[in-house]
Amino acid sequence: MSASAPDEEAPRTAYRRFRDTNHARLPWLGPGLFTKVLYFVGYQRGVGGVQPLILDRLVASHLPAEAGVGRRNGWSSEEWLAYLRWAAEQAQARGIEPDAVEMAVGDDR
């Protein structure tokens, strides 16, 4: 049984909830930490498509402009989703997992 590729609404909602002090149980977590949580609880290996990935200062500092991340921290949900879309496209073109794209970006340092 194979799972279907995740849509963008679930990661968008999760990201926004972590940023919203009315919903976040741990309001002091910034995107660099809570995207790690989202990756570990939401990544679906072998499914493809847009997957939650870690976006911290290290990753952001090595992303190309076409990844859609304009700052080094404090990213909006739309910047994070642009990065996830970019990573999904790169992964599909290379025949690898989206998190392998993330790891390769970090290896470029």
C-alpha cells in the first residue's frame, strides 16, 4: 500500500500554528527549531512531492535564490513552502528524496 503525496495545506497550517502564539504550546520555538519538529513528525519517505524539511540559518545561508528564501531567519510560511516546492522539484529531477536535496545544500559549505 502506498501513500499519496502530501498536499501543501498540512505543512502550511502546521507552520502557521507554530508561529501563532494563540495556538503554539511552545511559543519560544523559532522556525529553525520547529521545522526540525515538522520534519521528524511529517516527512514521508518514498512518497515524493512537497515534504516538510528543516529550514534553519545554516540551510538558508546555502540556498540558491531560486529556492525562494530571502532571509537568513524568521521565514514566512510561504517562503518555507517555496523552499519545499524547490526541493521537491530538485529531488524529482535527480531521482532522490527531498531531504537528500536539503542535505546536499548543507554539504556545499
